[in-house]
Amino acid sequence: MISALDLPPLKAVFLDRDGVLNIDHGYVSDPAKLDWIDGAREAVAAMTRAGLKVLVVTNQSGIGRGYFDEPAMNRFHAAMQAQLDALGGRIDAFYHSPFHETAIIEAYRVADHPDRKPNPGMILRGLADWNLTPLETVIIGDRDIDVEAGARAGVPGYLFPGGDLRAFVSHVLGERVAALR
């Protein structure tokens, strides 16, 4: 097993959105329904203070299914940023996949799109956009497909079981980033 001391410095954390940052109410896009996971804002603020890039990778098939549109999703993300800013936190980039094989919007009806997790497309774009190597990053998700997407990109992954995200981040990343302890 590789020890944290054998890895390059951690530069970025990929996070799934629904179920890791916010409570997954099912296709949530209304900022009024933004309910944070316990400790999520504090975790993002701690990662920001530690100098890490925070990159969100999120399947958003609700767009392809016609439940909401990209401007609605962008308003939701803007509300997240505003609430994080109050604590000194920041999400550096949001990557989303509106694709699904049963999407009602033709442009998004794609089976097994490279961006839709468990495929690694969003993570690979994030690595390229931020000039990162896989081992300089990790992914935290609440579903196996999140960790699998990371593995397909060569990025180590952690399955968030629920509870307090700040405590979880401290536990899984504290050895690698002292400021997160």
C-alpha cells in the first residue's frame, strides 16, 4: 500500500455534488432548496485555506430529462458559491454531465457518454484544465460510480458514507495535508 508520504503534494480535490456537498433531494436545481450536507461548507473552506483547488464533477441528467435547464443549474451553483464565500470557501470549477441514455432532449440522449460517471471525462478535463496529474488529486463521492470514475482516470477515491464532511475530509486527507487535520 502506498503511504501518503510516497505521494506528490495534494493540489486538488474532486467532489461529487449531490450527496457530498448538498442533500440529494432528487434533481435539485432551485437555490431555495439548497440544503448543505453537515460540515460541507466548512470542508470546502478548509480545503480553500489549505491552497487546494476544489473541483466539482456532477452528473446532471435532470437537464437532459427536461426537469431543469443549464441556466437553472448555474443559478444553483452561484448560490453555492455565495454561501461558501461567506466562510472563505470556493469551488474553483464545476464540471457537469447532462447526458443520459433516456434523455428527452435529443442533444443529451447519449448512451455511455464519456463525461457521465462512472466514465472519467469530467475528471480528465479537470486534470487537463488545471495542469494536474492524477496522483496530485483525489475524488470524494457518495456512490461507487464516483470512485470508479476516479479510478478510470488514475485518481484515488474515497467513498463518503454520510455524516459530517469536514470530519471525513480531516480523516481521509489529514495525513496528506496537515492543514486539514
